Amino acid sequence: MTASETKTVGQRIKELRRAAGMSQTDLAAAMARSESWVSQVERGVQPVERLSVLQALADALNVPVRELRSDAAPAEQAEPEKQTKSNDLDGLRVALTGHPALGSLFQQPPAEPIPSLADFRQQVDEAWTLVHASSYAALSDHLAKLLPNIEAAVRHAPAGERAELHALRAKTYQVAAASFTRQDQADAAWVAADRALQAAELAGQPLEVVASLFRMAHAFMRQQHMEQAEQAAQSAATVMGPRTETPACPPEELSLYGAMNLVLAVINAREGNRGGTHEHIDRARGIAARLGGDRNDFDTEFGPTNVEIHAVSTAVELGDAGLALEVAQQVDASGLSPERQSRFLLDVARAHAQRRHVGEATAALLEAEALAPEQIHDHHLAREVIRDLIQLSDPRIPESLRDLAERSAVT
């Protein structure tokens, strides 16, 4: 299917959804997918090649499958499906299913030569690079090969290499957990984070265990399971807190403890607990001051800048738009990743929307879109802000906002 044909399919789905009086959220629920997936399909970002997916979409929209694509036969008449590139993590979900290396338990040798430790290190680094680029199609393919290989390796390698292999395995599952969380697949993120935790313990790396709990807490937050998220984060913070009081505490440990306090600040903010929110933000500020600069230990981007970004985000969650905008004016996020900068600008836009500042909010969203287009097009908070701004400005919707809504497939 060509790019133009894919776009035509997406447009047709959008038309039929609207005709059926369904929102993107409704269609996503009917498909057991995320709203961002529906948005990607309608915009042509997410190809829909598999006939089974087309049939499921047709069933959800209550139309024949040929209404979506004229050359598509019903699923029972279809030719065997060909594998095509997708922008989701379906391949990685499959790789995560079942036992990761069952053959090794029956003394079966690996099907392919096992990569060296140096190769595994490089592949794990490449995986994080793909995450930050939001290249989920490439990431899914990459991890779907890497995970089985490293699971086999750790069971067949010499004893002297196993500790490092377990550590690399933990990092790989953390990549998977972070990716699933960002793609609104929190159930799979939980599984990946749990496997990361187990691997980190086998590696004898307690800080990697804490980093895995950090990923787990984010997965629970995305599922709106705040009690479990708090348990995951607080269990780590309780153990680490006394350790960080010593002057000789390593910066990596301080950084991870600070990141956990930011998680706890977000949890408290979402539960409307102002006192708890400010307590954890203040604690994180103190830790960041001790570090003296921005870091990225365990891929958390913790440091003074990230603390203030979270201060903005939690203020927005609590409805304190004035405080959020006041803090935001003092933040220079240019040293952080484009993804993190974009998320900060999204929170600025949310604060302006709370103040009914349509122009300022739109400008912040457009700046965020320039940095990380897919994050703004697909993030549920960005889509909510765009809808709110359209309602606030209706019937005189600014052209730039209308165009952004079209690019984000917001209805």
C-alpha cells in the first residue's frame, strides 16, 4: 500500500467514525487500543495493512471491510497476511509473551550465535536512542531480536559474564517498559518493569532494581493505579532516604532518589494533595542542589531543571496555573532532550489554557510540536488541551489552532 493509499484509509476511518457518532476514545475502546493509536491511523502515521486489523476496525464501525479499503476481502476469504512495518510495539509484545528462553531449560543450544558483551552493550544503547527518537517501528524490531538473544545468552554464557549480562538484560527490559508506557500500553510496561527488576537483582545491582521500580511506578500511573504507583516509588524512597543523608552518597544514588521524589510529587498532585506534592518537590530541589547540575543517571534526566519542570507540571495538576507560569518563566529546558522539552511546553500550554489564554497556549503547543511532533499529536494531555482551546475560542478559532487540531486528528 502506498503512502497516499494509507492516508486515504485513515481519512475513511475518520469519516465513518464521525458518521457513527463515535469519538476517538470510543473507537479506541472498541478496538482495545489507545486513543493515540486511533489518531495515528487516521493521520496515516500508523499503517493498517493486516486484514485482521481492518476487519476489526470495520466491525467496530459497523460497516463492511470494503468500506475501509476497496481491495480488502473479508477476513475469512483473505489471503495469508503479509508482515508489514508498523509504528506500534506489537512485535515487542509478542516477544514479551511466555517464557523468554524456554528451550534453554531443556538444554537446547541457541538457534543463532550469541553476540559478544560488547555487541550487547551497543545494542542496549541503540535501543535507548530509538526510544528518545520515538522510532517505535524500529525499536519493536530491535528489541524483538535483542530480548531473546540476551535471555539465551545469560543462560549459556560463562559464569564470569553472567552478572553483566543480567545487568544488560535489566536495562533492556527498562527500555521496553519506558516504551510501552509512552505508547499507552501500561499492562505490558508493568510486565517489562517486573522482569527488569528481577534481572537487576540477579546482577547484584540494587540501583538498577530501584530504576526498575521507577519504570514500574510510571506504568501504574499511566493505568491510574495510584496506590500501586505510590507503593513502588515509596518502597524505594524509604530505603534510599537514610543512605542519601551521608555526605559520601554517590551522585548516581542521589539522582535516582531525587527522581523517585519527583514521581511521588506527581502522584500526590494527581490525588490533590498539595502538602505532599510540595514536600516531595522541595526534597527533590535539595537533592538537585547537592548534585549541582543536570544529569541523566538511569535515563531519568534528573537535575535542577527537571525538578522545576516537575514543579510546573504538578502545579498544573493542582490547578495552580499562576504558580506554574511563574515557575516556568525561570526554566531553561534547552539542555534536555527534545522529548522532555516538548513535555514541559505542553504543561505550559495547559497552564495557559487554565487561564483561558488561547493564544499563549497555542504558541506553546506549536513550539512543542516543532520539537517532538508525535508526542504532541498523540499525547492524551495535548489532545485534551487542543479540544479545550477550541471550545474556548469557538466560533472564532485561530487558524493556527485549527491546523494543529487537524494535524493531531482532534475532533
